[in-house]
Amino acid sequence: MKLFKTKLRVLALAVGSLAISTFSANAANSFYAPGDLVLFFQQEGGSNTVYANLGNAATLYRGAATGVAGGTTSYNFLDISATLVSAFGSGWATDTSIYAGLAAVWGTSSSSSGLQDGDPHRTLYVSSARNSVGTIGSANSTGWNLSAAGDTAMSSGATGIATQNNVFENSYDAVQTVSITSTSQIDNQNPFLSPGIQGNAFGGAFAGGVQQVGSASTIGSFGSAGTAEFALDLYRIQAKNNISGQVGSGQAVRVGTYEGTILVNSSGQISAVPEPSTYALLGLSALVIGFVIRRRRAQNL
């Protein structure tokens, strides 16, 4: 088993950003850890979904709005074009039946006071569809507020996200992969009420869904990130704000804070632009996220 996994990791490095869909029994994905931000895709009525790991949500995407420095800008740090073509065909960029979203959670306990990278259990990272280019580095979407839904929604959301991402963790050994719908939980956790109408996502916690639908044209140019096909604003939602040492202890619970925007351009390249208080660092630390992903690969050889 150890030799098999070593060969699998070498293969992953050899093919670069191409998807590897090999299942290794009783082995977790060496390119994923709970708390990593997953960019996911599904096609309405389709047989394939896509998982792509963008790295640790807290350390890479949690912006200074939460009280600490973070949210590094990184242009075109991961190429998922081959994976999208494999899953949805060469016309994925103009396919109006494809949906994309973001989700991360590291723990689902409602009673534990444990922290990971300053985040308590049930700290949710989820996307909301950006409406237009707008002001780069600022939100242009409807933010999440689960106050009315209450604490139950936080538990449902955490469990739903964990259920979706656990498939990626336990059934594959890759940074990105195509997952058939019979294996994937993306379609289960992001259902449709009717054609073109998203249902409530992640255990019903997110009314109207968290995904953005593709269009026959682009959203517009986001500078060095290129012309975006998908532009997803990322929000961080806390279930608790009273745990010693947590990041964002003074913020309201169940109300999302905008942490930045994840972009997928028409060439299948992914970029990240942080929220305004760190956007001034634009261009000074590009490729950091890519470096972190490459370092994680090297460490797992």
C-alpha cells in the first residue's frame, strides 16, 4: 500500500495540474486536509462533477477584515482547464448548465472549544455569486446572514460541507479531480428545485444555493486575472465568537464577512483577490498560493 501511494504521488507531480481519479482504499487524499477550500463544479443533469483544492481557507483566504493580516493575492495559481474539459467538454466556458461554488469547514462539533488556525468548529467558508466586475477587491454579491435560521443552520451547513468534501478527501489522491455523480456529494449538497433554480445548499442552510451559473459570455476582465467565466465572493461565517484565541472573536455570529473573490478565467486558470484591506498588496506576493500547494505536494513525496 505504501509503495502504491508513493507511485501515485509521483504520478500526480508528473502530470502537473491534470486530474487523478484513482481511489486508494483506506487512504486519505494526501493533497487535501479538512479546512481546505474546495472549488467545485456540477452540470445540471450531468454525470460528472469536479473537485479542486485551493489550499487552507483560514491561512490563505481569511482577510484582514477578521482582525489579522491575510488574504494574499495570487494570479493564475492553478490550471483546471484539462479537468473541466474532461468533465464537461471543450465548451465548458460557455455552457449555461454548469455551476461553480466554494466551501470549506474543518470541524463540525457544536460543543468543542477547539481551534484550527484560529477558526472554531463550524466556521464556514462559502461562496456567493458575484453580480458583475464591480470594484475589484470589494464584494459584489449578496452576503450570507444565517441569524434568522439560527444555530441549527450552522450545524447543518457544517455537516453538509463536510459530507461533500469528505468524498474528495477519502476517494481520491489529487489536487483536482473529476468525480462521477454516483460517487460525488456535490450534486446532493447543491440540489435544484427545478431547471435553472438552485435549491437550498448544504443541509438546507443556504437558501437559493451558493453557486454561480455559467453563461454564454464572460463576466468581464479582472485585470491580471484575465476575463472571468466564474467570479465567486468568499464569505466566512462563525458559529461562535467566545472562544479564547479565535480569530474574529468580536464579530457577530452567523453573519458572513467578505474575505475576497475567487476567479476562474476563460482559460481555466484560478486567481484569488483579497478583500479591500489587503488588496493594497496587489502584485507584491503573487503565486504564494501556488507555492503552498507545490510545497504540500513535495512534502508528500
